[in-house]
Amino acid sequence: MEHGAFGDQSNATFSLTEEDHTLANAVRFTLNQDPRVTFCGYSIPHPSDARVNVRVQTTGDPAREVLKDACQDLMLMCQHVRSTFDKVVVDFRANEGVRAMNID
């Protein structure tokens, strides 16, 4: 849900339900890497409320599009980490396996 972007599309607050610090901090980090972002931060209104508010201010681009781009970048980063991890596990099992653990 988007709040406060009725006039100026470059500033908006997005409310993400059923989320916590895990996603919010990753999105904040990714947004702050974007040169179009002048400010990004998040808050959790109450610890028992599973909701995160993400504030995005840009240099002029629509905040909604910048957030969408950041989420896509974050998905690509996660896919890269996952594929790298899977490859290392396969390589470890093929080359070392149980012998490297010295379980005997």
C-alpha cells in the first residue's frame, strides 16, 4: 500500500504487511545503492504489528518505479547468492564429501 504520493510522485511511503526487519533492511540497502534515491528509511510502527513502512524520496523519478527496480535488483542478488551456494555444495559433495569431515 502506498501512502502520501498523491501530489509529488518522487516522495512516498509504502506499507508492507506481514514483513519485518529481514526484508525491510534488504530493501533499504538496495534502495540506498540507487543514485536516484535521496533518502530511504524504514520503520516498524509497533513490534506486535507485522508491518513495515518504507519511505522513499528520489531526485525526481517516481518513487513507486524506483522501489520496483530495487525489488527486482534484490531478487537478482538473491538468485545469484542461491545459485552460487548451490554450486559450491555440489562441488564440495563431488570433490570432498564425507572424507573431508573426518567423522571416523
